[in-house]
Amino acid sequence: MRLPRALAEAAVAAWEREENDAPGEETPERYALRDGAAELALIGLAITERGRWEGEEAAVDLDLAWAVAAVRAAQ
């Protein structure tokens, strides 16, 4: 899969992010936001481990489920 540089860099930053705060109240909206952030971070992991930069894009092999997550993250 190819991702625009801005999205790929955001994914890598999400993977490298450290959270030291305790989670707040779990609302449906917060759950959905946290779920999306986790998907983005996993894409960042894949880019970090086996991705390659090609100009203004990152290329990385993703299985189908991760590819769907990448499409959602881009929206």
C-alpha cells in the first residue's frame, strides 16, 4: 500500500507516542477515537518495521485488515 507522506508520518508519530495519563471515562465517542488511533499506530509500526519512503509516499505491505484501517485513517 502507498500512503501520502503526511499520513505516513502521522502514523509513525502515533506509534512512537507515549501516553502517561490515565484514561478518562470511556464513552462511545472516546472508544471510537481510541480505536482509530490504535489502528493508525499499528500502521505506523508497519511503516517503521518494513516500510520504505519513495518520494512523497511511504510504501508498505499490509494485510487486508490493515489496508482497510489505512483507508479509514485517510478519511
